Amino acid sequence: MLVGDPVEHSRSPAIQRAALGAAGIEGSYEARRVDGSGMASAVAEVRYGEFDGANVTMPHKEAAFALADRVSETALRAGVVNTLIHRDGMAAGDNTDVPGMRSVWDETGMGDIGPVLVLGSGGAAAAALVAFADHDIKISARSSERAQALLARTRVSGEVVEWGSAVQGAAVVNATPIGMGGEMLPDGIIERAAGLIDLPYGAERTPAVIAAFALGLPIADGREVLLAQAAGSFELWTGLPAPLDAMRAAL
């Protein structure tokens, strides 16, 4: 299952159902809208085997980390969990956003870009900081205090820049919801960027992706990141290689 708020837009159910079918596994995958008060119950359903696993999306990744019985090293570093697995009578937590972001970075040819500008201060931003910790990190959020706290929590060396400020030649990782409703990132950020990983996605391309495409920048949109992290989750749940062709077709 997928738990979050909202979940109506998510393509995860289609992707994971296709993966189950391609792998010949009987099962289902449903999206469930859960508020903060319902997270403990959702994690308990995984712990006691009512579900074999779950994905966790905004805004509950930090809550899932706190509620999991044990967490992977990657999840521990990020302080957030996006994948829960029923294992040995426990709800084990992992984070497939981190390797997923690294994968799309490599696939889109961003390897030699210098600074990385992470936008946001939530769970997705934490995963981005860990994923690209070996780069020159800049982070920007509406609350500079939250941005600084996130650097400290993830133990990533970086610089907080004022919200709305562009960083020349940076690969921008938009880890905010900006774009899901057709909103554009602050002026200048894409125009001065050297690449874009845009995590929000919807029925249409986000304005940031459209602008980056017009400038000829290397781009990974939210669907590509979703596919990469979904493949990682599938492999954690089943122990089988993810059937990427079927998952990509469903996406």
C-alpha cells in the first residue's frame, strides 16, 4: 500500500501492480490517504503482517522513521523512511529515494555538474542531501532555520542560501511541492541552473521542467525518480529484480 496525504495523484499503484503482474506474484497495491494520527495504525498493519510492505509519501516520511522498529543505514542517515517492510515480526524501514535520486542523476548525465541546490526542508530534501552529500551542497527553504537543522540532522556539509536565490551552474533538486499545481519556482533559479531534478509530478509537465527543457538542460522529472525508487521498494519487498519495462510502461 501507499500511505500519504494526498495520494490521489500518485502513479505508485499502477507501477507496483504492473510489477506484481510481470513477476507472477499474486497481490494488490492500494493508495490510502492517511493523516498524521493514522500513521501509527498504518505502520502496525505492516508490523503484524496485514501488509507485506508499504510506501510512505509526503508528509509522513519522518513519522514513518520514528514509528519503524528498525531502519537501514540509509534511512538512519536521512532521518526519513519511504519504504516499510514486514520482516521478522517487525516493521523495518528503508529509504529508496536516496539510491533512486543517484540513479537518475547518472542516467541524465549530470555527473560533472558542480554545486547542487536542494530546495525544501522536508523528507525528500533530506534524502537529496544524503544522495548528493559528496557535492558542493547549497540548500534553500522558506525557513532558513529548518534548512540549517536539516543539514545538521543529516550530517551533510552545506551552505544555506536565502529562499528564492539562484546558484549559478547548480543542479537544482526541487524537493518541494512547487509545480504540482502549475506553480513556477522563483525567478532565476532555472535560468541560472545547469540541470534539474524536479520531484513533483502530475498529469502535465511542471513549469520548471518545461523551462529547463527550453534551455536544453539535463532533466529528471518526478516520474523518473518515482520509477527508480519504486523499483528499489519492489526489490526490498520481494527479493526479486524489479521488472523495469513493465513498471515503466505502467508509468
